[in-house]
Amino acid sequence: MSNPDQIQRILFDQIDVRGVVAGLEHSYQEVLARHDYPPVLQRLLGEMLAAVSMLGSTLKFEGRLLLQAQGEGEVRLLMAECNHRHELRALARYEGDVADDLAFNELLVNGRIALTIEPESGQRYQGVVPLEGATLAQCLQSYFEQSEQLGTSIQLVADGQRAAGLMLQVLPAEGKGDDDWQRISMLASTLKDSELLELENEQLLYRLFHEETCRLYDPQAVCFKCDCSRERSAEVLKYMNEDELLDILAQQDGVIDVGCQFCNQGYRFDEADIRALFQTPGYLDKDGRMH
């Protein structure tokens, strides 16, 4: 990868295809440092992060894009997010020991892939398709073919230290040039995982498309960032009523701990905090406490 923790869009001058390449290192390691995930989930989360960073590069508004894979097997949930500032976070939920030699769709039995777009202002959109491919890349390609009717080529790789991805797609406004798309997608399919991880982006582009007229846009930096906060944790608590929360306090030595599943940051609430939540208005003091 050129410089880690960046995405670069690819422009083809003479054909109706768009592309983007992603390389992650520190942002990926920040996610893994917060949980002791099995090796196979470390790799899959790297692929999820690379995928969502590329998908997020097309956002034209302020908001976030969420990629989720859910199933009924050993792994219940894989989730990655990217917002319009290219800030990433991800998590996995699983039970027991996770075998390292199972395919993506074997880990998430009876699974489904969901792609959710959440504008800060505007209507939320979600598309869901069955999880049928043996890899995340295959599942995402099927998603775009079924939900968006867009020819899409996606390659993803992660090794627990670095993650990378390449996505190519027919321009939705054009919908023509089948011969061009067949040629470009065939060339992309020759790329090896090691090349995607190790080649600089300019080298990768030349390796695949030296007979095409194409170029890279300026890179955009990506980073890990979790937007959890004490205030947002307090809002979650308000889904319960005051009496229920006071009962929990009595059972837990006078403190409720709320932890962020993404970054493991913890927020503590005592009786005064809980009572303040249900006052009008409740408020946070300069130290982030509710009283």
C-alpha cells in the first residue's frame, strides 16, 4: 500500500467505471487493540474496515455508513462504520471458540449482510441481502448486483496488521460499456492478496491497468475514532425508567457501569447521576457528570 490509513479514488478517463483503493494499518490496529479477538475475526474485521472505508468514500452528505454481517453460528455480528470525515470503528460479537479454518458464510450461519446509510439530517436507508458467498468480498459483490443492479468487483485482504481493498464499479448513471467492464473486472481479478497489501497504489494501478487511461485522485486520510461519550451513554440509560435504574443501582453497590462495545471506554453513573437524568432539564457539569 502507498501510505497506510488512506483511500484513493481511481478515475478512468475514457470508460464508465469508477474505483477506489484503501490501505489501513494504524486505524486497523487501534480497533484490534481494544478487544482480544480470535485471529480469524481479526482478519475479517480488517476486511470489514477496508470495505466500509471504500464504500464511505462515495458519501455526498454528512453522516455515516454502517456495514453489518449477522448470523446464527459461532459469530453473531461483525460491524464496521465510516463517517463523512473518514473516521472508522468496528466490533465483533461471538460465542465460545471460533474455528480459524471456516469460511465467512460458515462462521455466520443463516447470515445476512446489511448496508445502512444514516445522514445526520434526512432519511435513513438500509439494504439487506442473504449472506451466501464464501468471502465478504463475494457477499458485497452480490449485494450490489441484487440491490443496486451495479456491476461491482471487490477484493479485500487483511493479515492482523494491515488491511487493504480495491473496489471497481460501473457508473450508475451510465449503465453501458459491458465490454469495458468485462475487461476491467477481469484484469482486477488477476490481483494477488500480497500485491494488494504490499504494492504502492501507483504500482498497483500500473500493474493492472497500464493499457488504460486512468489516474489516482489525491489521497484522503482515514483514522480510528469512536464517537461514544458520557452524554450518549446517559441517553441509552433513559430507555429505562428511573425506578428500574435505581433498583439496578441497589444491586450493584450504587454504581451503573456503561461500556462502549467499540472502544471499551467505560462510563459510571451513581444515584445522583440517575436522578438528574430524569429532571427537566438534566445536565452535564464541566467534568461530564450529570449533577
